[in-house]
Amino acid sequence: MAHHDLDTSTLHQTWDSSIEPRLHIRSGDTVTFQTMDARNGFYDPALDRDVHDTPPFVGHPLTGPVWMEGAEPGDTLEVEVVEILTGDWGFTAFSPGRGLLADDFDQPYLHRWDLRSDPAEFLPGISVPQEPFLGIMGVGLEGGPHGTAPPRRNGGNVDIKQLTAGATIWLPVLVEGALFSCGDGHAAQGDGEVCITAIETSTTSTLRFTLHKGGAPAELRFSIPGPLNPRTNAGGWFATTAHGPDLLECSRSATRFMIDHLVQNHGLSREDAYILCSVVVDLRISEIVDAPNWIVSAFLPNAIFG
């Protein structure tokens, strides 16, 4: 068993099995990945840039690929999240035409976070505990190039906020060598990431890899060692709900109702309320068996206030 380090000197922004691996490892090895934020450092706080300057999105910058010796299609790649450290700062942003409420805002918006303190202050009286994770962990896909934005059978941009340190995931090996890559670090996120960004940040992430011959899962599976997100689940909750026959529309309505609540009862602007929903509010399917209507709930943790 060996330890390896992989920096950000060479990144890729598509899933493409023809990309030359940057590192070869054996089962049991650990790798510390340096990863860039989802905008590849564009919003460096030392630069006078705002959300209106943002260039078109061309793909998440990913660190890798990593070749696992002996990995063949049909095998299982186990990845243990050993440690994730964030950068000193992060950002959350949205723009018209993207995100869950793509048509609700006609101007882009950007919030920068100071991550040197934990919890990270959003506004006076509102601070968000950091529970960092990688939004993207995935293996190589057949052929390519494939965009990084949608999640796929290989894992990829799943944005599962529970994949913090201590979690273990299992991925189906789809190409020889597995070709694992990762990126899209988040300091915190609500389930749903409704405005399309979380607290986006660079990371230093250490992962341990184990190869299991055969037994590939149909899609990503994972386990976590304890309660779900204990730092935000440290107090009470407030929830809005929405009903209807379409889960996507229910999710939109529940989020809009939460924005209304944050504006009316906590004095936030609609833009800041949408940012906060993306970073801490958890969307849950509360009921999906009584046709023609289902229930989606949006849960706001009281732990952020005080």
C-alpha cells in the first residue's frame, strides 16, 4: 500500500476514456487530490470579478484520471473518503436560465464566503457549519467526450452532501483501469443544491481505493458512518411543503415558499434567500404513493441562526 499526491497542474473537463491517466495505483493505495472549485478559480477574491463577468461553463475541472491496476469492466471500485479540507474561501452564485428556479430571477447573483472560520458567516446572525465533500467522484465512461454537468452511471456530478469524511462509495468499473477522477468541492450544501451552486471551493481531498473483482453495482452506492449531517442537524427545523402530480414542480413550489418565509420572517432579500436555500435547505420526498398528488418538503435547519 502506498500514498500518492496529485496536483492541479493538469485538469480535464469532460469524461473521456481516451484521456491519459496521470497516476497508476494499486488496490489499498491512498491518493491526496488537489481540486479546483467549479469555476476553476475564476472568482479568485484577489481579482475584481463579479458574476456578470463569468465565461460560459465548459465543464467542471477534474483532477485525474487515476488508473487502478487490474480494474476491468464489471469490477467494483471502493472509495473511502479519508479527509477533505477546503480552501480559505468559496462562492455561491446563480444566473437566469439555470437552477431549479431558472425563470424566477432576471439578474445573476454572487456571494463570496470566508471559509477561514467555521461556521462560515453568511449574514449577521446566520452562519453555516462546514461539512465539506466532493460533488464529483466518478470513474471513466465508455467513449466520450461526455459533459460533466449531469450525473451518470459512472457517478460523476451527484452532489450527495453526505459523502463527507468517513463515507465509503462503490462504483461500477466501466472501462479498463477504472480511470477515477474527482472535483467540484463544496464546503456545505442543501439536498437539492437548488440555485445550481453550493459553497463552491477548492479542496485537498484524501481518498483510499480498493478494487473488488466482479460484483459491479448498477450505479453508485454509499455508506456513511453516523447520523446524517450532524452539524446542521443540531437543533430544530422549519419546513415548507408543496403538493402536486409533478415532483419537479413540487420542488419548485416548496423552494419558493421557503424563499417567501426567509424574506418575510428573517429579513433576507429574495436573492440571498435563494442562495441560503441552495446551501442549507434539504428537499425531501415526503410522500409519493397517493396519486394523483405527491408531497415535497423543504427543511430549513434552525442551527444556522443565532
